[in-house]
Amino acid sequence: MRDLSEWTGRPAPQGFSATGRYVMIEPYQRAVHENSLWNALGGAGVSKLIRYFPNGPYETSSEFCDWLDQAQQEQGSVTCVFRSRVSGDIVGMATLMRPDPANGVVEVGAVAHGVAMKRSPMSTEAHYLMARHVFEELDYRRYEWKCHNENGPSKITATRLGFQFEGVFRQHIVSKGSNRDTAWFSMIDGEWPMLKQAFEAWLDPANFERDGRQKRRLEELRDARA
């Protein structure tokens, strides 16, 4: 654990860019991304993909981007757009949200991976690049992942990426006219060096067969370093 005797807080998150082997991150700009992001997430079917979000449903790209704009303007959220390095296409998004710069804490939420990201190194690398930005560029202490407790795939993803399960906040919020229990996960700065090594070992091209299958799972690589 770091010495906090002279802690002075850290900057609030801002839009940033990052480039990996498989995916690039760029800051959301409505004029650039509205239609391509909407289409990447399923167009008129986007509400199925984000059914566990506490907001929506959305019928048009305009409605969807109105929400993204409002979150950035009123809540300090920073939406990150994912672009494939191979095709150049927009493939998904995630948002740094609920920033607490004074304490060096931020959450990744509004995670939506389009079809092109499924079972692809792009999804893992996108979250590696975001975590690296949080811990190394922002110098934050805590990185959170929260989701609807009924969202099993999100909980599996959080655990696979190295977030530690911390518990369930019962009756946390009212979402779309019903109760939402929220599962909380986090990774912290003291864990980041080990998590980073595992991410980089998994993302190394040597970890993949010619057909794209992984040789070692991210969890195995992380356990070997724990």
C-alpha cells in the first residue's frame, strides 16, 4: 500500500487516446461517432445489448447519444470508443464514470461490446488499456466495476479481467421501474503490476494459435504471478 501522508488528489479523467495491437481507444465525439457507434452496437437492437443499463431503452442514435452527451456534461463521465486496428471500424465502448479525483477512484461502466468484439482479443485489450490509463496516467488508487446483480455475463467478465468481487448492494437503485441489486468489483493500485503482467502475457501474439485460439487463459497467467 502506498504512503498517503502527502496525498493531494489527482486530476479528473479527460478524454484520451490509446493504441494496442488489436484495438484503439479514442474519446467519444458525437459528430464523429454517432452513427458508427450506434450501428456497431446493433442499431435498433442496441437496447437488447444494454438491457441491464439503468437508462434507456433507445429507439434512435440521437436518443442514445443525447444520454452520452448528458452524462459527460453533467456527471463528468468520459466515454471511450473502441476501434478495430484491423478493419478501422468502431466496435464498442465503455465509460469512465463517477470520478472521485480527491480519492483517486473511478468506475468503468456503460460497457457495450459490439458483435465484432465477441471472443476477440480486442475486448481484453480495450480494458487493459483503460486500466493502464487509470493506474499509470491518472495515478488513481481504485478502479471499480459495478453491474446489475442479474447480469451474469458482466460479473464473469469482471472476474476474468481481474476485478475482485466485493459484495452486493441490495436495493441499490430503482432501475426502469424495478429494484436493482448491484454487484461491486474493484482492482486497486497495489494489484496493478501483477495484473498488468498477466494482461500483457495474454495479449502477446505468442499466446495464440494460428486459428486465434488462446494457449493460456488470462486467469492462469494471473494465478502464476500471484
